[in-house]
Amino acid sequence: MTDEAAARRARAAAFEAWSRNDPAARPERELLGEHHVMTVAMSAMDEEARRLPTGSELRPDFWDTEIEVSGRFIHRVHRTKEEQVFFPALCDWGLLEPVHAEVLHDVHGELGRLTEELCDGIRASDWEQVFRVVAIYLHGI
């Protein structure tokens, strides 16, 4: 089965679950739960970054964990679900215009680029770059 065929099947299954109105089976519940995990992780990232200009050391262990959450979970797992299943399903159902799905895809790409820039700052122990990137990542997009 091709990737596109698999994505179509996933969208059809999502629509079926949605139309049954079974709260436990509704696919957006999983995404909303993931959004909660992301909010907690982003809050911790924001709090840690705010310490940096006061002379606090850059703690690589903390940032390694945040990069794991942001890079692997958010970008590779969560956003893949949104872009390959959820957004196309919303477009199929007439709830999202394709142009808006493209804008969301572009924003996700920019956030991925910022995550790479954050990794560079952490590797270089450059607290100013880490502080700047976190501010843009959390408040500028």
C-alpha cells in the first residue's frame, strides 16, 4: 500500500470514528492530549530560558530532554499526524481550506528550523542563542 493510500485509509477511519460520536474513539482526543504534553514541555522550556540572562548556567541535561520532546515527539510524531492525517481529513470534510493547511505546514517547517537552531545553541553552550530561539519559538510564531 502506498503512503497516500495509507493516509486516505487513516482519514477514512478518523471520519468513521468521528461520525460515531464515540468520545473514546475520536482521533482529535489523542492530538489534544499531545497538545497538553507540548504545553507542559514548552512551559518548562520557557521557564528555563528565562533563567539564562540572570547568569544561570546552561544545563545541557535539561535541554537534551527538551530537544528530545521537541525534536522527536513534537516534530516527528505529533506534527506528522497533523500534516498527514488530521489536516487532510479536515480539508476532505470541508472544515479546513487547503491553503490554510499549507500555512500550518509552513509554520511547522519554521518551528523545525528553530529547533535545529536551538540544538546548535545548546551544543555551542551559547545561552544568548538559546534564549533568543526559545523566545521566537514560544512567543514569535
